[in-house]
Amino acid sequence: MSARGLPADTTPARAAPGDVEVFQVDERDSSWEDDHPRFRVYLHGGAGDVPGAWTDTYDVIGADLLQVVDWAQHQAGDRLTYAVALVGADGGGRRGLVWLVGMDANEGTDPGSRLEGIQQRMLLRRRHPVRLGTADAMPADVPQPYAQD
């Protein structure tokens, strides 16, 4: 039992696409940590409601997720979309991505699908960026190839 009297690990079977689930777990169930993650930022250009006609990609190290989101949305402004992934490696050392914000905008989507919903939120962030405090800003001396302000 957890400190709150709930079962320590109530991991459900994989949630159905589009379903959001929150459940308590035992924090001791992980066997490793990475305190210097590599993030990958995808900047997508497209016209109107098409998020991905072209892509420009950057890796960012030495920052946390909120700083990376701050940097990405400053690059994207109100013209581009962005996505952020955590770069990792599988057991064979091959790189892979865990999408944290958005997705590959060049990925095809079916109307009404979970992926279409993700792309729609990416497009909405052009007008309604994620609000972050000054403590989460990317340092000013970091390159800003697309920043408009």
C-alpha cells in the first residue's frame, strides 16, 4: 500500500488510443536515471492547417524539458509548428524517440484519430503558446535560428 492507502502499483493494461489514465505507482520500480537528457526539436513549416511541408531538426542537451519547449516555441512563433522528443537508445544502441510534445508533423493521420488531435493541438499552439515562467526560459545566449522576437 502507498502512503495514501492506495495499492502501490495499479498499472492498467495499455490504455485505448486517446484515453488518458493517471494511476499511482511505486517510485522504486525504475532501475536507472539520465540526468543529462538529449531532446530533439522538430520545427515544421506548412501552409494553413498543414503542419508539415518541411522539417528542420535540432538536438538540445544541457536543458530541461520546459527550457526546450520555451526555445522551440520561440523558434516556431506563429508561423511554424514544433514537436519535442526525448532521444534514447534501445538495447541494440539504435536511437529512437519518445514524443513529449507533439509528433512528427509529416505523419499521416486519419480524421478523428488520436494523431489528428495531436496535430490540431500543434497548430493551435501557433496562436496559444504554452505559458512558462521566467525561471523556465532558455538562456539568452543559446542560438535562435528562427526566433522572431
